[in-house]
Amino acid sequence: MNIRKSIKKALFDREQTQEWLAHEVNLTAGALSNLLTRNSVKSPLLDKIAQALDMKASELIALGETK
């Protein structure tokens, strides 16, 4: 699972930025960037991110599975 790719694609599709997403999930832009760099997002945060992007977590994960 490449959650970084999933989130970046979802943001691009919605014409939003990482900074916007960080604000929506109550993180600093730097903290979100670090999580994405490590490709490590815990389930509760993944749910918050998906909700902010108006998606289900499973839909968000699936974005990273496509080539």
C-alpha cells in the first residue's frame, strides 16, 4: 500500500494542497509531510484524512494501488 501516492492523487484530483489537508486533520504541514515521507499513517488518522477528502478509507487506499 502506497498511502503517500494515494493521498497525493486524491489531493490533485480535488485541487487541494497538503497544507489544506494538514489543517483539515489538525496537523502541522510538517507533521503531515513527515508521515507521508515515511509512508506511515495509522488507521485513525487515515480515517480522518479520508473523511476530509470525502472518501472512504478503502477508496483512498485503492488510489495508491493503481498503476
